[in-house]
Amino acid sequence: MKHTAVLALTALALAAACYSVPVAAQERHGGGHGERGDRGDRGDRSGHAPRAERGGGAQRGAPLHHDARHRHDHYYPARGYVAAGLPGGALSIGHGAGHHYFHSGVWWRPHAGRFMVVLPPIGIVLPFLPSAYVSLWLGGAPYYYANGVYYAPAPQGYAVVNPPAGAEAAQPVPVPPPRGLPDPVIYPRNGQSPAQLEADRQDCNRWATTQPLALAEADVFQRAVAACLDGRGYTVR
């Protein structure tokens, strides 16, 4: 009788062990629900918003908001968030009597010795589009949208504009940027890493805006960037 009881307990233990293996595997792999997205933009598979990227400098630990307008589907630091410093490579743009700063679709302005995430003023001009944006076609003209901001082509780049008529109901369309601002091909002559190339490109973009006429003529801005990158060991075509 005792021997029979031991055998029964052993069988139960083995059955429990066999059952626990697939359950553990399912938990480890997320249960197979949903697809893996770009975790820097779309959050994780649990449905929670992602934390700010660890390499984001001033954005580390920032509360995030999800911008789903026009199917943009990206996360950004929430407006009103205040940081001690700017992200590395932030572009300084003069407007009126002061400066705003731009980095990865996010606008900042000085605030009590620190920097606050804000909406940019209407009329301020970027020499290039944000790295992620949605193209729209409204009233026979192209617009570009990212992080609550609408941009329209301008002689010196892309101007921040008020939401155009019909914007709320607009659907994304494949509108290419104007041909006057093609993305250059940058070749690292000295074997620079992609991270170093991006840091140098941001620095050169910022420096180019300080050159005469760079914010008035797109080709002047591009030539200034190319000259700066050439001096840092890149070939630009």
C-alpha cells in the first residue's frame, strides 16, 4: 500500500513538471500575442508606453505621450516636461528675440535655466524634416506632420504652420519632400560608426544654420553641411 502511494505521488509530480514546461515557455515568449514593433516608438507587447531611450540624454525618464494622429504612431516626451539639459546634437534655431531647439521631432525652449518641451512658434523654420513624419495633401499642397506639428515647404526649409483646413480628417498619402532638399549620401572615409556619423551630422546641421543665408537658401545650408562633414572625414554626394 505504501509502495503504491509513493508511485502515485511520483506520477503526479512528473505530470506537473511536464505541464509547467510549456506554460513557462509561453510566458517567456509573451504568449504569442501581438507583433514585435519598434520599441523605441511603439511600446512593448504588453501595451504599455516605452520608457524614454537610455541614450536620449535630457529625455531619459521623461513621461511620454503617444501621437497616433494621421497614423503617425510614435511616442514623444510630453509637453511641459522640463530637463536639466538638451539631448546631444539638438539643433539651435533662432526665432524672434530667442532660440528654440529641435531634436528627433521634439521642440525645446529655455525655461528657468533648464529646457522645456513645447510646441514651436508658427513661422519657425527647420532646414530639414523630422526623421519620422506623415505626408499629407491638403488644398492642393503638401504638408508634413509629426508630434502635433504641421510643416509646409518654404524657401529655407520647412516652416511650422497652423493646422491646415481639413487636417483632422486627412489621411496619410505618399507625398515626397520637394526636390530642392534631397537627402545627401554620406560616406564615412575613416570608418566612423553609424552612431558617430549621426552625431557628426547633427553637429554639422547646427553649425550650418549659423552661416550667412543658410536659413534663407536651402542649397547654402546643404553646402555648409557638406563642407562641415568633409572636414570631419566624410564624403558627401
